[in-house]
Amino acid sequence: MTPLFRAARQNRIFQDVVEQIQEAIIQGQLKVGDRLPAERELKEMLETSRSTLREALRVLEQKGLIEIKLGMGGGAVVKAVTPDLVSESLDLLIRSHQVSLRHIAEFRERVEGDMVALATQRMTAQDKKELQRLLDVARKCVARGVEAVPDFLTADKNLHLFFARKTRNPIYISILKTVHENIRRYYDEYLVMEEPVMRENMQDLENLAAAAIDGDAYKAGDIARNHILRFSGYMEMRDRQKEE
């Protein structure tokens, strides 16, 4: 029987321990819910020190690959690999201010139109009913006026994320969820959401939903792309004004 782990390379021992355990999880040698061998056994298999092993396990826990349970029956237990792992890394990148307004706009202008077109092609009759419900929520926010701007921005986000989900593609879902959960800080700083702007935004959403419900993927993607171009332009103009 092939051993689960081999002795770690001594010139890069810590990194090698992390990579071996990570690879065993990714390749399915260790499955969700499996318990890693006991610390003493792992030390012997990897030929490493207790301190190096514990630090490697902490890194794997931070990555979301294992959960370290304490007490009787404790130990390192394998967790499911989910798109949230990607989201957390991208989330930190955006929150640490390494992603500018232009970076966000450039990404969305090139990706979201195609994403919406793909979602439109894959939507079911039930999906279209869900889209109508989300649209109704946004309409009610607009009817309340500027006092409902925070609620409207949430409704707007939910509509964008709806299209991401309907692609049935976990990469689109994960990345766009992270982008839209962080974009609010840019809206607060660069977008003046007065009533005419709310209504303009709402009209774009109405047009987008109508095209999607009609099954016109090309038109839906084009509306989404133009919507992002225009509103990104508003925010970038505001950014330039603040710098002057």
C-alpha cells in the first residue's frame, strides 16, 4: 500500500508539508470528514518537527482545507473545498486597496456582459419568475425615493448575482459574488445616487430583465455591458473631480 505522505524535503520542509497535505485533499486521497493521522504519526511520516507540523496545519486551517478540533476525539479534519476559498483571497485583495475603481470597472465591462448572455441562455421558466420577484423588490425601493438608496443598492446587487448564479458556473458565481459584495465601498465614495440616477439604473434593470425573459442573450449581454460602462463612467468622473 502506497504511504499517504513521504518525508518532507529538508530544504523547504514547511512548504512541502503544506503542499503534501493539500494535494492529498485536492486529489481525494483524503475526503471531506476524514481525520488526518495523529500528530505523532504525521511527524514520523513526514520526518518533521512538532513545531513545523503544527504551523503547517494552521496554514491549512486558514486556507479552509481542514478544521482543527480540540479535546477528546479532536485532531485535524478535512473540510469541503468550496468556491469560498477563492472568494476569500479576492476579498482580501480588494479590501487591502490593491484593486482600484478602474480595475473593477475594466473587469466588469469585459466579463459581466458575457456572463449575463450565458445566464440568459440557461435560464428556466422558474428562473424567470425569480427574476421578476427580484425586479419587483427593486421597483418598490425606487418608489420610496432617495431614502431607500441603501435598499435599492442591495436589490441591484441581488439582481447582478442572480445572473451569476444562473450561469451554473462556479467560477462566475464565486468571483462575481466577491466583486459585488465589495463594490458598495466604491458606490459610497464615487456614486451620487439621487432619484434620477436611481430611475436610470432601474430602467437598465427593467430592460435587462425584459431581454433575458425573452431569451435574447445578445441583447441582454449588450444592455448589461452598456449599463456598467455608463455607471463606471459616472464614478470615474467623480473620482477625477475629487482629485482636482
